[in-house]
Amino acid sequence: MGRSCSSSTPSCRAPRPTCASARAPTGADPDRSVRMSYEGKFPRGLVIRLFAYLVAGHLFAAFLYLLFALGAE
């Protein structure tokens, strides 16, 4: 008799695309691989500037806190 095919049997499921099969052909879009590599990353200069502003902002806030704490005495 014929076997019934359910989605849980490995032989009936469609194969999942792998990274190699999901990529576009080489000649289709040469900038696609560059865009994919930068898609989840921030530029290094932006990260450094953000960190510097974060540190400077906290130092300025601490200075203001110190001024108000000493002024209240």
C-alpha cells in the first residue's frame, strides 16, 4: 500500500535552502555580497563616536550633580 505523506516525515518535506543555494548568481548583483556583510554592523567610527559621547555625557552629568550637591550645602 502507499504510504501517507505527512509534513513530519523527512522524505516528504521540501529541502531547506542552504547559504550556497540562497545566494544570487555571481553576475546578478556584485554589490549584494558587500551589502550583506555590512547589513548587521555599525561603522567603526560611529561606534567610537557613540562611546565617546556616552562617556562625555556621563562626565558632564556627574559634574552637574557635583555642582548641585556642593551648592546645596
